[in-house]
Amino acid sequence: MPQTKPQELAKKYLLTRGQTIKLMEPLAIEDYLAQPSEEVSPPKWHLGHTTWFFETLVLKVYASNYSLFNAKFPFYFNSYYEGLGERIDRNSRGTLIRPPLSEVFAHRTYVDERMQLLLKEDLSLETLKIIELGINHEEQHQELFLTDFKKILAIQAFQPAYKVDFKENLALVTESAKWLEINAGLYDIGHTGNDFSFDNERPNHKVYLPAFAISSQLVSNGEWADFIEAGGYQNFQHWHSEAWDWLKKENIKAPLYWFKEDGDWHRYSLAGPQKVNARESLSHISYYEAYAYAEWKGLRLPTEAEWEVSQELFAWGERWEWTNSAYLAYPGFKALDGPAREYNGKFMINQMVLRGASIASPAGHSRPTYRNFFHPQLRWQFTGLRLAKNI
């Protein structure tokens, strides 16, 4: 069954759609079309795409006599669904001066009105499930909007703030990290129960883990500064060969958004430029960097199974945490039926798993079994690391 009852699902739909608009309230009209790099999508596209999802996968399929708002919009706002037709190239989303922004908002209103009518009907379990998937999909895009818009602002002259009171850290590191030991054994991982999860979180299955220890704390900015000062970015011995090539080609010398000013490290935040606080948890590093840091410390990254088994012992949710696990299907994985089968499974190659959540994640969106995934060189998300070791 879906996580919520039909009437609660209707309420959550409106709240989620409203939260997207609220997140974009600080934007000027010029902001909506910016795309500084391929992994970043402009706010205008996020608005159109999340509406396209409900129109294409819900209304077009389950609402009687539904007419598309604009027959050209699927080309503009389809993301990667090969089975749903042609679409604009990802790196060209920032070229969409048409449709105008006013029409994108009108499309959103049109779809919301018809979704509210549909949600008053006696809907099948299949319909409720795809609506719930759409709500969780939009929550993912709320997080992506914040991280995308941060990169958009970071390249502007004088690095303006998104919100001057935006907090990128929920808690400071106040004590030394402790090693939390986990005994060897057979453990269950993966989602169970009937509440919502993505298909890549299932099925629940058993894994054998040798004894290990995991840190109670995320790596802090101060610890990372030590890595920089020790020449961590100049010593090839800490890095994968592919990572070392990336580092030299891109001239990487520090986490994304870090810069030196008057001899001190500063960073760009959604509240504007700030001096680096040594006690804050590190963010905006690639898997390449996380692995190199662990090598420098003579330690390692946890696997995603180790993270899930031990997560009740430490606080998490500020940073997506890199693991040393490739993004692959669980044993017995079954993709969703219909067009949504392209949601996760097709990306299970050449990417690494992250666990947890971040300060950009919507409240209640994450859970211990949630699997995020990115290519190892990407670092525009709020990504950090937690160390582990064998015992």
C-alpha cells in the first residue's frame, strides 16, 4: 500500500507542490534559466519537469478525457525516459527561452487543478502508488534545486546569497570521534514493510559483514584543512589513477566552493561567502577526494551495508555520505512496471552510493535504506564522508 491514505496523499501533494514554489520565492526572473554546468538544471526546467511527471505518468494514463496542456512540453521537460519520446539534451536545458516562464507556471496550475480532481476519485492502488512516487520525485527535485541554484550563484560576481539566514550546518562537531564497533555476522539490509521506498532500496536481503568499526562523526572542515596543508592534493599515492588524472585536469586543490582570502580558507554558502568553520562537517567533495582522504588517514570508507547496519549508533542527515560501494542492483531487484521502470535501474553502472541525507533534503524524505548515487567526480551536492576500519 502507499505510505499514506488517499485523502492524506492529496494533502501531501498540495504541500509538496507548494514547497517547491516557496523554495523559489527568492529568485529573480533572470535566475530561472541559468545552467553553469551539465549536472545543474535551471530552476525553470525543474518547475516544468516535476509538472511533466504528474501530467505524463499520472493524468495522461489515469484521468479520463485528459488533454495535454501543450503537446510540445514533453520534449522540453522529459528528463531521461527513452520510452516516452524525444527530449532536449540535458546540457541544453538552459537554452529554453521558450516556453516563457509564465507559461511554465500556467502549466503547473493546469496540472495541479486536474490532479486535485483526480485525487477525489476512487483510485486504484496502482494509481495511488504512482502519485506517491511523483510526490517523492518532486522532493528529490527540491533538494536538487537548492544544490543546483547554489552552483548558479557561486559563479556570479560577488557570490550573492540565496537567503542570508540559510543554515548549511545543523550541528557543530563538539567532541572527538569515537570508533563504534560492529561484530561480524549476518545482517539484513534493504527496505521492508509497506511504506514508501524507491525500487532500488528493495528487496530486503542478508549480507555477511566481517567485524568493523565506524566513526561516530563526519569528517570536519578542520580535519580536511589538515589534509590540504599536508599536501594531500599533491601526493599521487592517495589517489586512484583515474582520480589523479581528474585532479590534474581540473586543477582541484580544495573542496568545491573553498577559496583563500587573506591567508584563511573561506567558502561560498547559500547564505553567501563565509569563513570556513573548522568544527562544521565537510561538504562538497567527490568520491575521489573522499577515498584519497581515507587513504591518507590509513583508513577507509564504509560500505553501504556497513553504514546501514550501524546507522542507529550515530547522528546522520546533514551530509550525503560517500560509501565504498558501487551502485548496483540488490539480489532479486525488480524495477517498477511501466515507464517508471526507467527511474533507477538504468543508472546502475559507473556510479557510487551515498547514504543518509543532507540539509537540503526535505523533512521526512530520507530513511536508513535510502540509496543516493552519483558519478565519482561530482561534488555539487552536500556530500561528506565518515571513516571506517577493519577490526
